[in-house]
Amino acid sequence: MALKKIGLALVVFCFYVINLNAQNNYFKDIQIRIDSNNYFLSMDAIPFQGSSHLAFQYNRPEQIAIINIYPNNDIRDQIEELRLMPSGDYDMIDSMYLFDNSFYQIKLKFTNLNESKFLKFVFGLKLSNHTKEIFIPVYLLPYTATHADLKIDDNQLFVGEQKSFVITSNNVNNIIANNTWVENENIDYRLSIEDGKLLLHVLPHKTGKFTVNIDINTRQPYVRDNQIIYALPVISQTFQVKSSRLRFLSLDVDEVEITSPDNEQIQVQIDDHAGLQLNKTYRIESKEEPGGELYGELFVRRYLSNNRVLAWLRTYKYHQQSEGYLYIKDGDVAHYITNFNIVPKTKIEKVSVLRQGKDWSNSLTVYPGETIMAKIEGESVHRANFQFSSAEIISSETGVKNSTRREYEIKIPINIVESKIEILNNGEPTNFELKVSEFQKPREFDFITINYGAGKKVVSGIDNPILYENTIQDVVVNFDANKIDQGDQLYGKQYLEIGVQITNKSNELIEIQKIENVVVCPGENSSRYEYYTSGNCQMNSIQLNQILRKKTFDLPEWSKIEITFKHQKAKYGGEGREKTIEIYNKKSYSFDIEVSFPAGLIEIAKPEEGNDKIGNLTGISMAALAQFSFYHKEKIARYLPYKVGIGFLAINAFDFRATESQRDLGIVILGSLYPTTKDVKLTFPLYFGGGYYLNKEKLFFVVGPGIRLRL
């Protein structure tokens, strides 16, 4: 047993360390300022329910707090945006500000810390080196010092008579008062909250002097020495119990419903007494004196073997035991006293559902495998025995339990077959039910792959443009249905739209297409597979060439295929994901014909007889070249600053001062350097190369500037 406890403690500590380290990746510390007190995640964190919780003390349920967030130094300069996600547990009073480029601050007001469950801050963080927003949870543990004191002047009780006392408390709403009797040998007691007051009800059984120890628990705890404490100090009170002035007759029930106008009667058992007369009707009034208000009638029928009497009870007016005793009268003369609650019939007026991190919702739609809180509101709901067909009640003590409100923690079976969960009262249907729907959450696109010729690539893992050098024969989109639902993580059908846009390297539109109503159902590994209707599910792959007029294999160089995947947000309440993939038809070089006009070329050739010059400066020439251009390997459709071509060069073609002997036509190989890598029509390159004169029949080399006109 000791080893098990040690193992459990190690597991809890590991969870605590992992959670704290996850926060420390981004935040150096988080501070909560309440009144004059400061609480830090680095110093005041407490392991609780498997996670590290920042504990802080509050004095009022609607506490105002200032939150300071200190980012880690290594990410501070990368933060583009930091925000606190909204929640029903608090209202943000001020916007978030950055102070001294060192910490962020926001002011907020908690809505009701007494009843906040699963309280946490969720921060949205955008970094310059991340494409997606990061969500960082910080779990909170609010605690408060709740006091409860009982001071009474008259401790005298009478056997069989119930009496109520007020317990003073600085935070009544934080005390759990479930209105259930705690039975003791001498005096029973129960706690209730009525009209904002905490009441102690006692019912003595024997005469004498007795001490009652009253246990009180709270909704939100108090923390002392890192220990989470829900129990308040025991209240001990001594009572002097005496015999009753009037004989107290107790009923076998503590509460009865008010009867309907058609004189419906309730069968009850009361204590036997020699003075009771059979077949006689007794009045039940609120005062011992004559003329009391009529609360009901008691008709005595027959004696039972258990020292009780069987009777019919008719009730006409509501009554609470805390209001005082009821008197059983023969005419105007009181013979006995009793006390019980007369309450309305159980009636459900409203049912609400709460999910972790959300607010109470009137939508009664639930999903397989989830755990929710269900709140039932109405009249006399504390008397009801509610059940949820096909669902498991984990706990009914986690929330408020009084005459107008009940809360249940419910687990929806992951393999539930029914489309609705009826709310039953003692096995009888009520007019309320929970509607069971399949999960419909947008999943990241890790279940989609594309294949453009280099094998299947997962869409969610593609973050950069794709430069594909081979011919794109087709682009095939496939869906892995078995990746949608995994274990108890259910997402349901994925409703998608796929947009395709093709542009050339000048960003001119070639074609645009849209594939609508693509529905992908989870695969056979899903625990809900047999419950998904598969009539409209996408079973096959999608080949873009089947929908494109301009086929992918016929696209010009550096064409861009832009494929956008997005969820149909109308199916997900306005939520959904979107991802765009860019595929470029990459080329290493291009071929074109160009005409240029080199001017001022330096001709280097073997000198003719009578001429000692090795190099001559030419006039305006004309070159017609079949030219190769080369693209940058890592940039999209960006030329390298040089070209290589082969063709004809007419030396001095436009120099009218040149003699016939100075003009010639040569076959050349020319390289050129360009001052820009942009694809423009007119440029001024620098040429160099060589060739062979057809007239002079000799080799030559040239170097110099020119004017290039691309056709």
C-alpha cells in the first residue's frame, strides 16, 4: 500500500513538472494581483488534479484582479500578439498592454468564484517564427477563507420537535448545504440555505443534555501549507432536550407535495397515540390558537402493526419546516404537533448543459464519449429521483442541490445507440431530453494527402511553396479516413471545400475551379463508424485533371497551382481551418530568340596585312541569337544575371561610316551579363564571346556593351 501511494505521488509530481515546463517554454512567470496580495505561478503553484494550478485567495465572488504576464527572454522579441481568450468565468475590464517591453498586463473581473469549475486562463500567443497561434493554458485554483459560527441564546429543545437556528458565515454561497438529514443517536441535524441564510435544523429523539458535532464542507477550498482543505472546523453545540408540551406525531415522510384542486389525497403513516380516533378528520393549522390558517387535513384510517397509523393527507398551502410547527386539531383545539414540508409538485422548467471551459448553454445537444454537467431547474427538483436513460451519472453532489436546482455530472457512452437521452423522474419520462449528435469538429488536415509526382505529402505538414522540376502529370488528393477519429478523440464528418487556381509566372489567371461539398467520414477504426451515415461520404481520390480544362502536364514553365482546403464553417458554427498549398512547375532554364544591338564592341582578331592593330572598336552591330536563360535554384521564376546564346552577329551593320571591308557576318557564341534579373523587354547587357567571320574567314573575339530587345 505504501509503494502504491509513493507511485501515485510520483505520477502527480511528473504531471506537475511537465505542465510547469510547458508554460515555462513561453512564460517566465504569471502574477495575479488581488487587493494588496500578489500570487506568482513560480511560487504559488500547487499540484491539483494532475496539473499545476496557480492558487490565489479571494474575498469576494466577483473579485477584481490584475494579471501580469512575464514572457521568457528568448521569445520576448518574437511576440507579435498576446491575448487572453474570453471565458464565462470572467469579464475583461481593460485591454492587454505591454509595459516597458518586459511584461503584459490585463485587468479583469471574475463572475462568480464560488461556483467556477475548471477555472483557467488560456493565452493565445503569436510568434514571428510560427505560422500558427499557440494556445497556452494556465490552470487556476481559487481559494477563500470561509467562516461559519453558531451562537444561540436558547438551547432548549423538545423531543420530536424540529427547530432551526441561523449559522452566520462570511460566504454562505460557498458552503455545501445539501438539505440531507445526518442521523445521530440523540439528535439529528441537517443544513439548508434559505433566503440567503445558512440554517441548522435539529430534531431530538431523547431527553437529556447532548452535544451535536456539525460538519460543514465548502465548494471552494482553503489552502494552508500547500494543503487543500474543504472541511471547516467542526461546530460543537450542546442542547438541553425536554419532553414535548404537545405530543409530537411524526410522518413517515419529511416532505409531501401539495394536492391538486380535485382533492387528490396522499397516503401517509403517522405515530400512533391512544387519543387518535379512527375514521375522523383532523385539521392541520399553523397556530395553536383557534382561527389558524388551514394547511391541510388528516383522515385517520386504521392502526398498523408497527405502532403507526395509516392516514390520508390532503394539503392546501405551501409550508417549510423552518417556518414553525404545524398543529393537528380536533375542531379549534390543538391535540398534537407535527412538522413537514409542503412543497410544489416536481416540475422541470429548464435544463442547461455545461462543458469544460464553456458557459452554461440551453442547447441540449450532447456527443458520444463526452462528460458534461447537466443543470435541472424548476420546482421541488430536490425531491426528484432523476435518471438519464443510456447515460451514466458520475456524481450528483458536485454542484448545487436545493429545491429549485440540481446539478449532475454525466458521462455519455462512446458507443451509445440511441439518438436521445430521456430525463426520467422515478423511472417516468419528463418532457425534457438530451439530443445525441455525432461529433462535428474541424480536424487539422493531417488526414489529407496530395501527390503531384513526388509521392504522397500530408497537407498539414506542408508549410512552404513546392518547387517541382519534373512535369506535373496530375495532382491527386487522397483522404485517410482512419486518421479522423482516434480512440476517444472524436471529430466526426469533415465537410470541406477545395479551391484550385492556376496562374502563369506573370501571375495572370489561367483557370479557377471549386470543388464543393466534399464530405469525408471517419474510417472503420472509429468507435462511431457504424453510426455515421455514409451516403454522401467521399470514398475515392480526387484527380485535378478530371476537373481542369488546362491539364497540369500542359502548363507553361513556372505556372503556379494553388490548392486551398477549408472547412465549411456553416457546419461548425463559424469555426474551421484553412490551408493553401502552392505547387510551382519549376524549370532550370528557358530558351528564346532575341535580337540585340551591341555597340562599341572591342573586336579581337588576327590583324590584316598593313594593320598592326589587334583590337578594333566596332560601331552599332546586330545580333540574332538562340539564347538560354537560367533560373535561380531557390527563388521562384527569378533569372540568374547571365545568359548564353548562339547565332549570327552582323558587325557594323548600322555604322554607315564603315567601309564594305569593315562589315562582316559572323557565326558567334555569346555570353551576356545583365544588370537586372527581372524579366523585362529592354535591357543593356555586357557581351563577351567569339565566332568566325564568313567573309574574312577567320576567328575573332568580341567584348562590350549592347542593347537587348527580347521578342
